[in-house]
Amino acid sequence: MKNVQVSEELFVVIMRYFMLEQEELLPQIKQGLEKKLDAMVMRELYTKYKTAPTEEEKEKARKEYSERLCRGI
């Protein structure tokens, strides 16, 4: 399993949520984790585009990457 890094700011918010039980921080945590997940997906698509073994797979990854990029995801 790979490690995932989050910003110090998000880490502190998560710590405050769990350690100090500040439940009002949950929306901020969800937003930060969604942003991180989107970045991970984009990186995966870019890597797949650059390293795909066939032109068909390469083009498929390039299209999905471009579509997500245009949608701002």
C-alpha cells in the first residue's frame, strides 16, 4: 500500500476534529480529502497516459485526463 501525504493544515484540522471533538470541522475535512483524491486521480491518469503500453490505452487516459482538467476536477 502506498503512503499519501496531506497538507499540514488539513492534518491539523483532522487532529482537532478527532482529538478535540470539534465536529463543525467535518465539512472542511471532507472538502480537503476530496481535493486530495482528485489530485491523486489526476496524477494516476497522467502517469497512465505517459506510460501506457499501447496507443489505445494512452489515448484513452489522455482524453480522460483532458476532460477532467477542462471540468476543473
